[in-house]
Amino acid sequence: MKNVLFIASEAVPFIKTGGLADVVGSLPKYFNKDEFDVRVMIPKYTCIPWEYREKMVYKTHFYIDLAWRTQYVGVFEMEYDGVTFYFIDNEFYFGGPKPYSWIHEDIEKFAFFSKAALSAIPVIGFKPDIIHCNDWQTGLIPVYLHERFALGDFYNGVKSIMTIHNLKFQGIWDLKKVKDITGLDDSYFTSDKLEAYKDANYLKGGIVYADRVTTVSETYAEEIKTPFYGENLDGLMNARANVLSGIVNGIDYEVYNPMTDKSLAANYNQITFRKEKWKNKVALQKELGLAQDKSKFMIGIVSRLTDQKGLDLIAYVMDELCAEDVQLVVLGTGEEKYENMFRHFDWKYNDRVSANIYYSEEMSHKIYAACDAFLMPSLFEPCGLSQLMSLRYGTVPIVRETGGLKDTVEPYNEYEKTGTGFSFANYNAHEMLAIIRYAKKTYFNDRRAWNEMVLRAMKQDFSWDASAREYEKLYDGLIEEEARRKEAIRLQQAREAAEAALKEAEKALELAKRAEEKAIRKFSGIEDETEDERTETAEVEADKTPEAAPEPEEVTEVLETPEEAKEVVTKAKPEEKE
């Protein structure tokens, strides 16, 4: 059995602020359980709902040193959906109403978490072959593993993987303060390690020291090697290109299933969507106070409201978009300027725009099912999950060709009748508007082609099954690499032992020859030994070598193990007289 431990700052269903939680909470249960034992470790936040915290079982507790501080570490365990989860407890760090706070607080919080997680592994009864770290919050784990934990026998051979979910967030803080917090010596804060532009960088440390580095899509793995997408780490990403790969995320097809989703007004599948899907649109229009008309072209947005998501493109052409026969439904929170922008257009175009400035899992499912198209004009997008969910629900994505969006959405070709969505290449508002109009035209003028595209979208497989197989290959490669390393060490030790044994055998042979010559002289009546011969004899006696010994066989075979070498030495030594 191959053991893998996921370590992250969040995981569904316990705590979620973004797509990271979906990945960490969903992916582990899709591995081949006959070959892989995959478990998860996250902080035990006090803001985790009580329904989960009350089911956590206390395992143990201990104390660790964090530089000059001594901190309590509690370890709790819980099984959920067939996966074992471990929780690191410390209310000083993990108390409060939300998992993250100010960056200077989070820097210390996740330094503690990284060291506590590594320290807890020996006491939970689970030795991982691979520790899979996620984002900057766990960036210090490969560093600590290299710096002190690898010296212990328990951690010998444990490999680490660093997955970058979004390179924009790196855990950057004042270098001197990070030295004080982490307890790492000055040698770790150089430009080729944790230092970056005179600050300390947690994610950089993880990238430098991890055995493998992954991102959440193949395109994004290439993009971050360029200055535009590299967030000042493009040089490092190129330097580590030989261990860098991209594996696209998936979604939980049990949770996101339009046939069984209890949030929907009407369930449907690949056969029934033509007759049933529109009922969700009308139900959502009624719930949100929009004009109720099943023929309206409804566009959905479920997103964090940040610059990354391309919302400035939407702001630039919003009036032009709303002047057309469309409805826009928005769900999410984020930067105040975008929240207020959507509130403004909700007020201005009340019958066509619905701005829902909050987040609700149930409402997101309703939007995925009700809308005709789903808009994601991202400036950059490491992977994206919303477009995968929209495909699953037969809602045609309109995306910019970047990162995971490019990898998962095939552009519509009206001549070849292929594609699962619409896309545009340049970060340009009117290019986006043109593709929206093209999608709307297809919807109204060629409904058959549109429905065929919906069917192709729903047939796509972006479940975690496919992604899990790719991660299994990655894990297998690392484990095999470690096995080869250990075998090379074993063979080297065997060669060294064989060489030592050969030298001992040669020495024994020489001593035996001298003893034989002495015996020949004695029984042949040759004169007493010369002074030099007496000296040689004294040396022989000092080595406690028998007077006579049979000549050992010549050693010609390659000795691979210490046991084989020992056997050669035994054969080479002369028999002792009683």
C-alpha cells in the first residue's frame, strides 16, 4: 500500500473559502483504494461547523518549539466519506470567526501549522510515502522536512509535492520577522531559497525544496514560466521546469449532478434537458424578481469578485450588454468596487440584472442549472471549477483562452459542429462582447446546434477519476524513484563491503603464504630465520595468524551484499589448530 498525506489549509465540507477546499476535500476519495491510502490533514478551526467538530476524536497532544516559543499541538481524527481526516488543534492560532486574517498573523499561523503537521505524523500511526502540500500555507513543509525532520529515521525517504493552486498568493512577509517566527537559520534566506526581493516567501520555499511541483492545469504550468503570469517567480519556474507539471482539476460528480441535485426546481439529464432544464430558469427568474420568460438568454456568473476574474471587461461593456435581450445573474463577494458595480446595474436594469453579493452553495447550483451560458472572462485562471460545473449542468461556458479555461473548454465551430463552449483570446472587452453576441445568435437562430453543443458539454468527463489517475502516475514515479535511490545505496554499501572483504581475504592469503614458507623451511632443515624473517614472523604473530592455512580460492565474482562478502572472508581464513 502506498501512503499519501494531503496537507492543506482548508477542505470541504469542513471549511471553504475557495476552490482549494473543493480539491482537497474531493480528490482523495477518488484514488484506487487497493493501491493508495490517501489521508488529509488541516487545521482544526473553531469556525468549522459544530456538526463536524463534535464528531472529531481526540488522538493525542504534545508541545513543539517554534523558534523561541513553545506551543500546544492537539491532534484529532475523523472519517468522512471514506477518507481519514486529521485536524491540528491550537485555539491561539485557529480560533476566530474565519480561517484567515491579516497576512502577518497568517505567516506565523501557518509556520506553526507546517511544523506541527510534520511533528504529528509519527504519532498518528500513518507513515506517508508522499506528503502532498497545497499553496503557500504549506510552503514551509518541504523546507522543514529538508532542514530538520529528514535527519530522523522516520522521515527518511519521505517525498514531497508542492501544488500551486494560484501563484498570485505566495505568503510574503518581512524577512527578519520570518526568521524569528520560523527558527530557520540565515542559510535558508538567500535568493536561491526563501528570499525574494528582500522579503521571505513561503511558496518559493516550497517550490525550491519539494521533490515535484504541480499546477492545476497544463496550460497554467506553461504560462507561469512567463513574466506576465509568473508573479515574479517565472525565473524559478523555468529553473524547476524539469519537475513541473500540470494536472487539471476535477469536480465531484456525485455532488454536482443535475439528475439528483435537490437544489433544483427540475432535475434533468443528457436525454431530458430539452424538456426540463428551462423550468429551472423560470424558477430562478421568479425567485430573483427577473422578468419570467423561458426564451430569455440568461448568463450566469459565480465567482470571487476580483481583478483576476476579468470583471473590468464586464464593467466596460455592461451598458451595451444590458441593452440587448439578455439576463445576467451574479453570485459572489470580493472587492468593494465590483460589488458596488453589480449593485448599481441591478438597480439600473432591475428586470435584467440580479446581483447577489453573497455566497450560497445552493444558489450556485441553481444558477448552473438555470442559465443558458456561463461567463468567465478571466485575466488568468489556474484551472477554474465553475466552467466544469457549468459543463456538467449543460450551461454553455463563455471563457477567455487562459489557463484551465483553455484546457477544458473546446471552442464552438459552426462548420464542423464541434465544441463545448465559446472562447476569445485577447483580454479585450469588445472581443468578449462579440463572442457573447455570437453565442446569443447561435442560441436564437440555431437552437438545434445549441442543443447539440449542450449535449457534448454534458458528456464531458471532468470528474476526479481522470485527475486521480494522473496523480497516481505522479506518486508512482516518485515512489519508484525513491526505491531506485535506496537500491543504489544498498548496492554501493554491498560493493564497499565486498571490497573490504576482498582486502581482508588478500591479507589472509598473504599471511597464509608466509606461514607456508615458514613451515617449508622448518621441515626442510633450512637455517634459522634471518633478522628480517624474524621481524616478519613477529608481525604475523602479532596479527594472531595461524601458522598454516589452506590457500583460499581466488575471488572473481561480484559481491553484492555484505553477507556474500562475509562468506568470502570465512572461506579465505585458515583453519585454527585445536
